[in-house]
Amino acid sequence: MAKQRTYKKRADFDLKDFLYNSKKPNTRILHFNEDIALHYGVDNALMIQNIAFWVYQNKDAGRNYHKGRYWTFNTVESFTAQYPFWTYAQVRRILKNCVKAGALYEGNFNRKKYDRTKWYTVSDQAKKIMGVL
């Protein structure tokens, strides 16, 4: 008869704390779509997930609708602040790669001509991969 393994439970381990970071409230758990990561890479998938989240928030709120799509906007500086493990150059490269690969569309719908903040939305190609189109 095979010996059955027994596992010891760690008294100091709480799954809820691990999943929701209640001991470190300023720490976020980041997630992304696995199929997007397989197709575009992990860094790109994380950025696409962030943009998709805000695009759908804007859709629910009925704002930032241009050229038949809902959009979100952000600067490279703001993305760098959101993701402190990426440098400014990495964020620029990730956004550029996402646009070049066809995962994101880029636009400029700023009211002031001098405002160079870029707007982004998820492409139909990426939506198909995510299974939402």
C-alpha cells in the first residue's frame, strides 16, 4: 500500500491575505489575459489589460467615445507611476509594440492642440483573442 502524503498547514499563512494583500494595502495584484500574453507577450498583455479595463469603464460611463469606439488616455509618465517596475523607456516601448502589433489603436482627441497625451483603445484583433468579440 502506498504511503499517503500529509501536508502541514502553516499557521501564519492566510490565503485571503495572500490574494488580497490585506497586510500590504498599497500593493496591487496585477492580472492579464493568458491568450493575450501568449500572442503579444507578458508586458504587452499587462498594458493591454490595463487599457481594456479603462476603456470598458469609460463605455459603462458613456464617456470618451470617438470614431465609433470608446477610448482611454494616459501619458507615459502616468503609466510609469502606475507600474514602478517599468522605466519610462520600457513603457514607451511597450505601448509602441502594442500599437505596431495591432493590439491597440492610438489616437489624439485632446481639446487643446498642444496637448500630446495619447489615447488608446483595444483593437478588434485583441478583442477576438480575449474572446470578447
